[in-house]
Amino acid sequence: MNPQLEGIEQIPGTYAFDLRVSNRTLKINRFFWNMIGADWRARFVADEEGTMDAAGLTEEEKALVRARDWLGLVQHGVNFFVLEKFGRVVKKTNLEIYAIMRGESFEEFMKTRLVPDAR
């Protein structure tokens, strides 16, 4: 294990994305990275299951995608920077995703921000 990550499991809500995780979750991270391409996005919108199959996702990963389980995806090892590309495809903003990950409504989440009226 990376010595810089020693004890990280003791910090609630912290999910390290390191080389080990990156290697283990390469297919699903590549699946989300591909959302930058218009053809891949259109393919996903037209056939979610077929696109997930083509990407080689595991059944567990497919279930996380189907459920739009944002926190579960991060806990599984999806890098948020590729996950936000998927968020745009399914019409979710980062702020909406953060609220869902915290188990809050968007309105509840926004009340915790310094600029609660921002969108």
C-alpha cells in the first residue's frame, strides 16, 4: 500500500483513487471517459445495456450504472472526473450529484452552501 494512504480508511467518506484502484476499475472508468464522444453518448442513450456490455462492465458495475448510484460508483473506484461526464449525459449537474451522494435533496444541500441561491 502507498505509505501516503496509511490510515485513510479511518477517515469517513474518503475513497482513495490510486494506481491499485485505477487498475482494478479501468473498464468502468474508460466507459465513463468515453462519454466525451458524441457517438458513445448517443450509443449509450439508445442502448444502455448494449453499451455496458460492449465496455465489458461487470454485473455489479452495470447495477451501479443502472441505479445511478453516484456514491456507490465512487466507492467502487470510479474517478469523479469521469463520472461527471456521465452526469451530463443523464442530465445531472455536479451540485445535484453531490446532494444525492450526501443523501440530501438538492434544496437541502444548497442550504449548506455559502451561496444557497446559486445554480
